[in-house]
Amino acid sequence: MRADIPLDAATGRGASLPRPGRTALVLLTVAALAIAGAAAARAPVTRLDPDLVRVIRFMAVIKGGLALAAVAACFWRLARPAGPWRTAIYVVGPPAMAGASIALGAVLSPALAAAALHLGLLAVVAAALTDRDFIPDLPQRRWARAKAPSKRR
């Protein structure tokens, strides 16, 4: 006789548990992109050196990639409970980075956009580096690697 146990019950994970942090992250990211895109579309054209604008836009593309990576990493991390201040940073940091990269690409207040982008990046990196549960089994892997005999010839 075989006992059928649902995977959720066997692993201790709930399939239908709502994750409000993930929902807030997605909604804030969409809102930040929409607001920054609307502001960039209505921004007046500024007279700047074309080479400078090209460099700023290239940097904005790179920072947009970092924002995309931060959204993905924070979305992944918010699948498990985090502390209240870390949850706030994981929810607010990536949308700030995404909106600021669009504003930077449109050369719309570059100093403010760069400040928001770098503050969001710094906050997410600081929260992730101090979060023991960001990569939960990393210390166990190091311990197992240290205890394993080396295979040298």
C-alpha cells in the first residue's frame, strides 16, 4: 500500500501561501517604470554634448541590467520570510533602481537619478550580504567542503 502525501505537506511549504512582499515588489517595479517612462516622454530636450549623452545612456543600460538582476534576486529571496527592514529594502530598492535607470537614460535630472540608483543598489547589496538566509545553505557547503578529503594525485 502506498501513501500519497502532497508535495506541499512533505516539504513543509504551502503552495497557496500569499507572499505580499513579492506582490509589492512587482507592483512597485511596474509603477516606477511607468512613472519614469511617462516623465521621460514629457521631458524637455536638453542641449548636451552628443558623446556625453551616449556615455550616460550606455551607463543607464548597464544600471538597468543591474536593476533587472536585483528585481530577480529580491523576488527569489522574498519567497521565504525575511526580517521587516530587509523586506522593506528588498521591496523598495529594485524599483528605485529601475525607475532611476530610465530617468538616467532620458537624461532627466541625472544627479537625482544617479543618487536614487546607487542608494537602491547599496541598500540591496547591504541587506543581501548581511542576510544569512539569502543563500541559506552556503555555510553548510563550506563546512562540507572543508571536511571532505582532497582528491589530489
